[in-house]
Amino acid sequence: MAQALRPNTVGGLFATDGKPHPLQDTLLVVTLVLGITAFVTAMFHHLHLLSSWTGLVGILTGAYGQWISETTRERFGLIIGLGASAVGFFLGMAHGGLFGGVF
């Protein structure tokens, strides 16, 4: 009968512990937005500054979010955002870099 007292959080991909995590959720959303921005703008050569900088910031926020994340839902979203940020960052670097080829 002890099973009736505890919620079953095992088995779901987006399992949560039932507690609020405002900092982790904020980092998740910021990383996803930066990752999507970096990924989309990396497809245009003349937007390499935007894609490289948003990708770099997305990688940093995603890495910190991974470090302090507590649930699978947070980690799953952060990995998606990190991947998109990394692709955008690397394509932005290939198209001109962080400073527009000044150096």
C-alpha cells in the first residue's frame, strides 16, 4: 500500500520531482532561445556575428544549466539547446567569427 502514497516518476522522459526550479527553468529557456537563434542565423553568411555570439553564450548558459540541473526534463532540453548553440557557433565561426574577420 506504500505505492499509493508516492507518485510514480520513474519511466517518464520528462519526470520531475514536483518541486519548482526557477533558475534551472530560466537557464533552459534561455539556452533553447539562444540555440534556435544561433542555428537559424548560421544559415546566412552575413549573420555570422549574431550566430557566433549567440552560440557562444548559449553554450555557456547550457553548460552551467547542465551543472546545476536536477531533473531529466531540464537536462533533455539543455542538451537540445546546447547542440543547436554549438552548431550555430561553429558555423558562425566558419563564416567569419566573433569579430567579423578584423584580425
